[in-house]
Amino acid sequence: CPYLLAGMRGLRSLIVGLLSAFFSTAFVEQLPTITAQTSGSFIALPFDENFLFKCEAKGNPRPTYRWTKDGMDFDPHKDPRVIKEESSGTFMIPNTKGKVKYQGKYRCYASNKLGTAISEESEFIVPVVPKFPKEKTEPVVVTEGDSVVLECDPPQGTPPWQMYWMTNGNLRHIEQNERVSMGLNGNLYFSNTLVTDSHDDYCCFASFSRIRTIVQKPPMALRVKPIQKRKPNILVPSSHSTTYLKKGEELELECIAEGLPTPVVEWIKMLDSLPKRTQIKNYGKLLTIPNLTDQDEGKYMCKAKNDLGEAVHHFHVIVEEPPSWQEEPVKSQLAEIGSDIHIKCSAKGKPQPTITWKRNGQPLDGVLNPFHSHSYHAHLTEFVEQKDTAVYQCEASNKHGTLLVNTNVLVMSEYFTYLRREDPEGSLDGERYSLLKNGSLQIHKVEMEDMGQYKCLANNSEGTMSLTTELFIKDSTRIVKPPQDMKVKRGSIAELECQVECDPTLRRELEILWMKDGMNILSNFSEGYDGILQIVNVSHSDQGNYTCVVRTSLDQDTASAFITVLDVPDPPVQLKLTDLKDRSVRLQWVAASDHNSPITEFIIQYEENHWEPEKWKEILRVAGSQFSAPLTLYGHINYQFRVIAVNAIGRSRPSMPSERYKTPPCAPDRNPENIKIEGHLPHQMDISWEPLLPVEHNGPSLEYKLSYRLLGVEDSWKEQMVKRHSFVVRDTPTFVPYEVKIQAFNRHGWAPEPRVVTGYSGEDLPLAAPEDVSVEVLNCTMLRVSWSPVPQSTLRGHLGGYTVHWWQTQSLLTSKRIPSERQSLTISGNRSHTMVPGLKPFSEYSLTVNVFNRRGNGPSSSPISFTTPQGVPEQPPILRATNFQKDSITLVWAPPHETNGFLTGYLLQYQTGNETLGELKSVNISAPDTTQWVLRDLQEDNWYKFYLSACTQVGCGSAISEEGGTVSEACKCLSEALNTSKGFHLVEGLSPGTVYTVRLQASHRVDVPSIFEEVFKTRKGEKLENLAYLFSSSEHKLRYF
């Protein structure tokens, strides 16, 4: 049964049309309906016999046909060359020489007394053979490395067409690569040219496949002369690119760059990754994406790079779609005389389709009747009459196509109606219910309780009919999270959110649109759209008021927000110099736009064209509220100034420079600073200083007057004029203090009186060694050494510190002299003691101390000898457990390399180590020459951990550890002689969780010690254990127990 949708709850009234009229199967008269038609376009090719224009329709009375060509009447019956079909509107145009006059757009109209139906428009194209214009082109002469474009300019023809380039002499295709490629427009692009590109016969060919024609452009000459490298530049496209394509079409973006070496082209989708369907062709210059979707819309960037730099170009891709029905009008509608007729026609597309209404093929604007229409529905506002029976056409069109639907409207005689509810609460009594003249039921102030089924009973002279319909009440559409005012930086991303709630049943038809300053900028009909408007790479033009419009077929809601675009200021303007004086000037300027972020300060810079031309330096900063500043200047400088504005976003570009202003010369304002007095060699003094900056010279011929004399001696100053910024005073006494001053001078006078600094002449090696050297041995590896400082009179320079030297002379274990390297420790400053670490225990040492200055070391003190006491030994290097028996294990070890004293014996400790560690037991071995020990009275079938440390009279050193286990009473097994060609032997039949000893012995000598022996324990919980042993020998036997 039909369904009716009520508007939002709370509307004052709602009219529910319950129509009882219907199309009777016995009704004889019938409006015309198109059943077959020719649509689209077709081309008149030479090999076709004729060209068919089909138009067939049904209806009662039988329809008559008429045609229009390019909007004007066209009667096929009046043209004897046209072949007609008498039973329909179909006709054929023969393929004759005169077919050109038939070229145009055709439409068929099928009519009877009830109305007119129209066909879709079809286009007949008679192609003209395309030709290149005859022209003579001058040779193109370029320098090697230059880019060049050979233009094709193909003639207009019937698509599709294809272009290609060849050399005319040998008909060889031009090879295309990263450097040479043909654009989509047919032009041949050279990113850079080589001498080998020189040819006199470059030809462009255009192939038109549908008309089977190939045409050729006259040859062109290219001549290349040699040159150097050049950074990339984009040749194609030449300006900003916005591409509009239909959904489902193939996107082609072309980016051809020039440069030397040949640039490499990369493709990027801004704020996203390239779709997986993306194909990069033509050596990176062509990006294609087949079968476009909404998700492919956005900004794309191509980047061309070579060793000298890069160039980029941005493409804005907009995916559009042809019209499609959101709600297609009904094909037929029955109405009662005096009733209202509503025909709904809703289409979607991008751009939004334009809806056009016609009646019997004529625009409604030209029909004098009470029919009114707008974009979404048509309405007969007054009572319809029998004469309103007609075929009504709704046509939805945008630039990508057109949709057409014919609706047959049949008006019948009056009927009588009776309305009732179909639910238990079936009464329609009350003030909120009204029955209109046309049988419609009007419900005022709709409530949720009004939702349900309604039944209409209608009768007239034709008979009786009932209609049941259902009324739904929908929730209102509203914005629950409106966009907020925001401030964004230019070049960043702005996102405005518009979250919507609507009735779930209307979600599919929910439409979200965005407007800027009252103009449409974006619409989205996707069910998955998240309501966010994203503006990428925000520019100043994006500032404004944005409105989110959400609507359904029932209602709509709006919300607005303002985007303020922030940016660095524009550069100041109108720079002007005032109050011109010899050493100062006032600079004035006018602030430009601050781009919505207040200017916080101005930076004033200067440039002079003598010392460092074109290099700008900062001279002053002033507050953002200040628009002029006094500037203090140097003499003899030709200045120009510029100003930079600063706000919270950053710095503006510099302003245009002011006019130049040259100051007159004068004496220097100051003297050199950072004077250094050093003595790198005895009997001389090196003096250096930080020179004046070039702009501080204040005039030509700058020099420095160097004055010096001994400190504390009332003697005249010795003077020297110097142009450099250093001087060496020779034949000075060793390490004596001097007074020094330096004064600047130029052709226009002296700088102010300089200040005096003091320093020393060159140093020499110290004369004396430290005295009263003594040592205190703290332990076996460290001692404390002290001495008396060297007198200042013998130091002959700045004190650097002291150096302690020591070396081992013999070990007290052997009493042999030991040639040992000297070790040293440096102590900076005026200290008289230090600690000496890292000594060897039980050894004899010698030690000296010397002083040093910047020149070098003084003589060493007399050597003193001392000895270190015994220490504990090092860890033994090796400990092995062997000869595993059921109650004993033999331990074998090597003595420590360094005993650090007389070895007194060993401390052997052991404990069981099965699941947990057992009690630690000790054995003191007092014989120092012992290197093995048999531990007896051990527990059968147990695992042990052993710890061994060597001892002197001072104590025992660190221990080395080992593990091993006793074995159970078991039969010893001996294998057959092993096959050494295998290199391993597999032992089978072992018991789980059991300790075994494996020995490898020479097969003919069983009773001698084993070549190899190892103890292992099999894993628990397994029925059978295997063991593989690797070996290499001539002939062996493997024994295990």
C-alpha cells in the first residue's frame, strides 16, 4: 500500500492526500508512452548504408509523431530522400553526398488527444576530414640544456583522436623518456635539449580512428647548440590547474618539467596517500587514476627535482557526476476532477541538476494553465479539470548529462470518499481532522499518536474503490554540533565541524551544503560524510562567514561560523628619511596590513655599498606601536634602510629600501678591544687585538698606534703605527710585566684616549725542582705524595701545575729488576699533594715530581723509592671437574697469574645444586703448589657447585666456579669402534632424569685417561633419551656410565 510522510512534529497542519481514483484495466483511452527511441550521438561514416532514427510509442488513440531538428520542426515525410516507416515515427537518412545538411540534434514527439510524450535528444554528426594548415615554420634554434616545445596544434576532428611524433625522413618514432615526452595536447616537450636532438624533419601525426583518417603536419626543424646545467622549471601546466571530471572517468594529470640534468618527477596527494589504482606513466610525467570516486577529489602536487633544485605545481581535482534520480516521478497518476495533483521530481548530481518541467513537450512557462512548478515538485494549485489530462515531462540536467521522465496524468470524474482509521482508535472526529473537497484528509497540529494506517473509500459512476495508506511522523533535522568561529594561519588546514541529527529513515536523503558569504562552495550527499569542511592550504581569500545547511525533503537547519585568517604582516610602505644630520637620521614608515595579528615590533636593517654591498644588517628594533625611529650612524657610509614588521605569526617580507643617505667622514669613535698580551717565546711579547669593524672606521686610511712600556717604571712610551691587528715586541726580558695601550687613527683624526692594559713578556722553562717530596703508602695499590711549592722567582712564567712520575723497579716475589714504563699524573694549579692509584702489590717503585709553566717542564726532583705491601691473589684462570664417581669428584685447576704476594694455599668451597642450593662447605688447602683435589664422601647421583680462590697471608682473592655431578651405581657401557667418517655418534637407551659421564678414548688403550670427558643430565619425563656426540679422530671408542 502507499506510504505518506508527515512533516516534523509540531507543524500546524498536514494534508494527507488519500486518492481513491485508479487506472481501470478496462479503460480504453491511454496517454502516449515512448517504447523505443534513438539517443546519444552517432557519426555518419562513409561505409554505413543509412542512419536510423527510431521513435516508437504506445497509447490510445494511437499516437502521431513529429520531429524537431535543432529545436525547429522537421518533417521526414516532406523530404523524398528520407526513408520513413509508416507504422511509427522511425525514419532513416541515406548515406549520400547531401547528408551534411541533416547534421544536428533531433527529438521525437508522440501525441494523441490526451497528451504528448517526448524522446531523449539524439545528435547526428557528419564529420569533416581534418587537415593541418599549410604553413612554413622557421627552424627552432636553442642552446643545449634549454627546454623547447614543438607545437602540434592538431585540427579539430571527431574524437577519439591520437597524436604521435616521427622524423619524416626515416619515419622513426620519437623515443619518449624522462627528458622527451608528448603532452596530452599533442605538443612535444623537451625538458632539456641535447645536440643529438637536432633534426630537420620533426613531424606531428594526428590519427582519427572513428573516421579512419591520419593527417600530418609539415616538418619542423630543431637545431641545438651546447650549454650548461639549469634547475627545474614546470613547462606544463603553465598556471594553476583545476580539473573537473565525472565520477567513473579516468583522471589524467600531466606535469612536464625542464632542466639540466633531466628532472625526476614525483607525485603526491596533499594530506593523503595516492590511491592504489594510481598509475604513473610517460616516465613519471603523467598520473592517471581510472574509475574516479568521490575519495579521489582533492589537491595533488607534482615535484620536479634535479641536483640544482626543485619546482612544484598543484592540481585541484573536483569529481562531479551526471544527474541521477533521488526520487523518480511516477510514470502515471490518476486524479479526480477538482482535486490537486502533486508530481515530485528530485535529482542529485554535481553540479546540482537543474529541474525543467514541460507539458506535452512544451515548457510550462508557456502554457496558460494553473500548473506551478519548482525544482522539486509540480502542483496543480486549482481544481483540475478533464482538459488537464496530459503527459508531463520532468527533465534534470547539468553539464554532464540529462535525465527525462514522462508522467501520464489522467483526470476522471468526481468521486465520493469516506475516511477512517484502521487501528483500534479508528475515530477521526475532533477539531484536528478536516475532510477537504477533493477527498483529502487534513490533520492539524500533528502528534506522534497520529502515526498509523488510514483507509479511504471512494465511489463514482465508474465504481467503488478503497485505498489504505500509512502515515509516518518524522523527527526534525537539526545541527547538534555547529561550526565554531576560528582563527587559522595561512597555509595551514582549517576544519569546520557540522554534526547533524535527523530521522533515521531520512538519513539517505540528508543533504549537507556549505556556503561562504552566501555562495555555495560544497555539497555532499554521501551517507558516510562526517560533516567536516576541510580547507587545505588556507589563503587570505578563505576568510569569511561559513554556513552549514542541512536539509531533507521535509525540513532544514543552518549554523554559521567565521574563519579569521592569520598571517605575517605585509611589509611596511612609504619609507622616508627626515632630520638628516652628520651622524644621525630619523626613519619613518607606514604599517601595512597585520593580517589579524597585531604587530609587536619593527626590525630596522641597513645596507651599505662599500664594505659589504647587498648584505643587510640589523640596526634597531622598536615597538609595534612606533612608526618612526632615530638612527645613530657611522661616518663615511652610504646607507639605505628597510623595515620588517613582526607579529605572533612571524616576520613580514622586508619593505622596499629607502633612498640612500651618505654620512660625511670623521675621526674614529672608539679604540680596539680584547687586547691580548702573550709570550710564545722567551725575550719577546706578542700583542693582538680585535680590530674595528669596517663601518666603524668613520673615514679612510685607518691605522693603530701601539704604545708600551715596563710596568712600574716611569719611562717614556715606545710607540709603533700598525695597520694590522697584531704586533711582536722583541728583545724583552723574560716574563716581566708591561703596560700597553692602542689608539685608532684615520685621515680625519684620533679616537678618544685609550685605556691601559697590562701583560707579561715571553716565558722560559722553570729553573728549580720541587723539594721535600714524601710518600705515604695507603694500601697495596695507592699512595699519597706531597712536596713543597717551587719559589715564584725560579718559575719564570705562569704556574701551570705539577707532574708526578713513577715506575716499578722490581717485584718483591722474585727480587729481579723489572724494566717498566714510566707513568705520570698531572695536577693543575698551585697544589702540593695528590693521590697516586693503580700500583701493583708487593712491588718496589721510584717517584719524581716536577713543575711546569706555559713554556714547558722544569727539572725533576730526586727520585725516592717505596714498596707496596702484599695483596690478595687474582682469580685462578681455570677450574675443571673430572673423574666423576658415585661418591667423589676430582677438581683440577691452574694457579693465578698474579699472586700479589706469597701464595699460602687455596680455599675450596662446594654445595649441592639440584633444585635448591645446599649448605656451603669449605676445604682449606694449605699446600700452595697443589693444583688438583679429590672431593670424597659426596652423595651419589647429585649435582654440585664448586668455588675455588687462591690465598696469601693478607687473605683470599675472588673465586672461580665450576659444576659437576656424582653418578649412580651403573654398568659402564663401551661402544664399538666409532666410524670417524661420520664425525658423530648417537648414544641410545638412556634413562630420563639421570646423570651420565661420557668419555672418548683411544680404542686400543682403554685404561689410560680419556681424550674427552663430560658429565650431563638427561631431561625428565621422557621414555627414551638419545645423545649425539661430535668428534674427529682416527679410531675411537665411546664409553658412558
